[in-house]
Amino acid sequence: MHPKPKKSLGQNFLIDENIINLIVEVGDIKNNDIVIEVGPGTGNLTEKIILKKPKKLILIEKDKTLVEKLNSRFKENITLLNKDILKVEEEEFKNDNMIFFGNLPYNISSQLLVKWIRKHNLNSICKKMILMFQKEVADRILAKTNHRDYGRLSILSSWKLNIKKIKDINPASFYPAPKIKSTILLLEPKSNFYNIKNPKNLEHVTNIFFSQKRKMINKPLKILFKDINIISKKFDLDLTKRPQNLDPMIYFNLCKEYEDLN
């Protein structure tokens, strides 16, 4: 008997045993690993993670009713936080290289990913993330230059993460079944990534480009820079191109230029 999912929290509980086993396998948990599971729901994945005997398992669940159920089911094996993950500071766990698991509510998935990417020390607090996204969001995270799904999320994600698609999941693997497909991604923080002072500047630069993504890049460049001829020469830019034609490195370079001038 499943507890009644709350629409307001975007709850869809993962009930497919094969998919749960696949997620744990991808996590490849060793017994010295600290694991964080975001939105454990009814604990179907939690149960499998415990069998891998991690050093510590921290569950973060916003729903009070589920917290009580999880507590009575797994008490001895978990540390449980009844909190909103968007308000949690992961550094407070003071653990190196944790593994993050999450069957994320669709309404916060990209927000949460951006929150983690903004962390200056992401590669020292997180070893890898095995996260479930709405397929459409996963496609945007994975998209490469010149693809119609390529945009802000693709650029931001590729800045700090190596990303691998594991599997698309059908709605029937969840209760209640969502109307859309989901995708499991494995995301591993890069130890070396382009040095940008503030991730919000990269968000700002890409936002200006992709809010007018059908227009040629001379338009957003004029908003960001006084003299676009200097910029186009410096980075060898063809001003008739569209935002989706520029690869992530060009955006990183433009962001650094923007930071240096402001």
C-alpha cells in the first residue's frame, strides 16, 4: 500500500525494482562512501542503498508524513533531515566526495542542479550524482552545440560536469505514473574546469543570448559589450551565427571577458 503522493510536492514514487537496482549499480557504492539521497519518498531506493553498506546515509525529505515512515522503517541506518533540499547547505555535512542520489520532483530538478553547479567547491564535496530528470530536462542538459535543445542548461552543466545518460524510464515505473518519460543521468564533477569568478555571470551571459535565440549573436553581444567589433575579432566570432551555433568554450570566454570589464 503506497502512501498518497502529494501533487504540491511533485511526488512520483519509483516502484520499478529493475530501475532501482540499476540506479544503485550506477552509484557503485563503497563502504567508505557517504551517500545523500534527495527525496527518498517511500524508501524503495533507500532500502537498496543500505544493502551496499555505505559509511553513512543521509536522507533529505521535505514531506513530514514520509519522514515519519522513513524513520520507523530505517531508523538505525540513516540520518534523516526533514528539510527542503533547495535550502540545504551541503557543506554542513563536512564530508568529502559524497555520492548524491535523487529522484527529483520535476518542478525543482533544474533549479537544484543549478544550485549544485554554483558551489565553488562542488568537486570536493561530491564524487558523483545519479539523478532522475524529466526526459525533456535531461535532453537539455545533454544537448550539444547546434542541437535544438542546446541552451543555458547545457552550457552551465558542461562547465563543471561530465555527464552520461544511463537510461530513459517509462511512466509505468512510477506511482502515480507521470504523463512524461524520465531519464537517469550520471553526473561527475570535473576537477579542472574553466575559471569563472561567479557562476551567476555565466547564467547572465547565457540568459541574454538564449532569450533571443532565434536572433543573430550581434544583438546579445551589443547588450553585454560596448564594442562588439573588438570582441568578435578577439574570439573570431561570425556575427551572423545564432546562439545555439556557439560551443560552450566560447560562452566561457565571453563570460570571463564580461567579468574582466565589469
